[in-house]
Amino acid sequence: MNLISNISYKNIAYLFSCAIFFVFTSCEEDLTKQDKNQSKNFPSQIIKNAKIIQRDSGFVSLRATAPIIEKYELIDSQYTVARKGMKIEFFDKKKPKNPGNITARYAKIYDYKQFFEARGNVRILTSDGQRFATQSVFWDQRKKRIYTRDTVYATMEDGSTLVHANGMTAKDDFSEYTFYNNSGDLDISKTKIAESKK
């Protein structure tokens, strides 16, 4: 009788330990599945009153400020977001004391691609004093190109204003630019003087 009860206790203990093992392994599998499904798209860094400086061979080529910056670094395509707006000053080696700037209500920078996106009340001031206003601008720093398909309001140094309904493309130093579907007020007298000198 004792032998039978000992065997049955051993069987029960063995079955109980197997049951615990299967419960734990099934829980572990569920946890790994949950970890894989969790999003990693959340900020790894949040910087308040941020100041960013970009240098090119020791020369300050870009300076950016923002009330708050969120850096997303835990994903493959890392990016930085300024949800409360950003101001970027860009410096030309020929005119280092007179930088141009871009301001916007929202900015997103794709770090690896060196691609900048600005949205909401975008204002651009060049080092030559030209002013541009639009709702969105995209800046490819590798190609050194700025473009938009939104309407652009351009105010030149002489005060003339042009409306470019289908956007523009430009070099990022604004030494060259192309506007699409133009309209606006031009100073004819200055145009005629320029033509007569030719």
C-alpha cells in the first residue's frame, strides 16, 4: 500500500512540475510576441530650448533653435521633430555675418537622409534680403536644393512682390531659383532701364 501511494505521489509531483514548466514557457513565448509587436516609434530624447550647430570644416554652416525637440533614434529611419516650431539660420562663407534663415511652426529632420521638412507659416529670408512665404518647404541638404509645390509669395529687395501659384525650386543658397505659374506686381520702369542698358 505504501509503495502504491509513493508512486502516485511521485506521478502527481512529476505531472505538476510538467504543468508548471509548460505554463512558464507559454508565458515566455507570449512576452516575446508582445515585445516584437510593440512600437519603437517614441522619442528617445526630448530637449527643451534646443540649440543645434552644424559645422563644415570648422565653419558654422547652420544654427537651429527650437522650444522643444524630440529625437526618434530607436527606429531604422531616425528623425528629429520640432512640433512647436523651429528657426534655422544658414550661413554663406561669402557673407558669414549676414545669415539667411527659415522659420516654421513645425519641422522634421531626417538625420540619415539629411532631409528637412518645414510646415505651417514658413518664412524664408535670404542673406541678400529676399523674403519668401509659403506653407511648406522641403530641403534636400545632400543635393543642396529647396522646393515646394505650395503657393509662394516672394518679396524682392526692391519691394516688388510676386505670387507663384505652383511653387518653386531653388539652390539652398538662393543663388538660383525657378518659380512656376507666376503673377504679381513688377516695377516696369526698372525693367525698362535694365533692358536699355543691354
